[in-house]
Amino acid sequence: MLFHVTWDFVDQSEEGERRSLEVFQQWKPPAGAEFKGFYQFADGSGGVAIIEVDSAATLARTTAPWVPWLHFTVTPIVPVEEATAIGMEAIQFRDSV
């Protein structure tokens, strides 16, 4: 499954920044998680990633190390072509009722 993940920093202290960067330098995504895009906002307030995972548990393992410093918003996403087809199916169903 694909997820749009955003985060905001909850600990913007100098010590929080230092510690989170130390952890990040040693971190690797867990097995089953592939980052398709990974960006920080230019204003330093947070960031965004597109992550493909094999399960909700893998997504939890991906975000869990960062809970002391980040607040996450996670939204499942589908490619626009698939979303369009689903939308058309829904219209056809409603028209049939």
C-alpha cells in the first residue's frame, strides 16, 4: 500500500534537533518499506514522504523511532488512474439504483 506521510517537529529545541539527527544518521527503513519520495519542507517545519509498505505494522515500525520528535499524519493513496476508475465505478453504481 502507498501512503502520503507528513510530519511536524514537536521538539524543535537544539537538543531535540541534535538527537534526532544523530538517530537519523544510523536509521534504515525496516524491511517491507520503500520510500518513493522523501523531502523536508524548506521552512524547517516538517516534511513529506511517499512510502510503500507491505503492512500497517511495517508503517508503524517506520514511524515509531521518531515519536519523541515528530507528529505524523498518514493518508493512504492510490494512483490517479486507479482512483478515476474507482470513481467511475461508483457513478455507475449510483446510476443503477
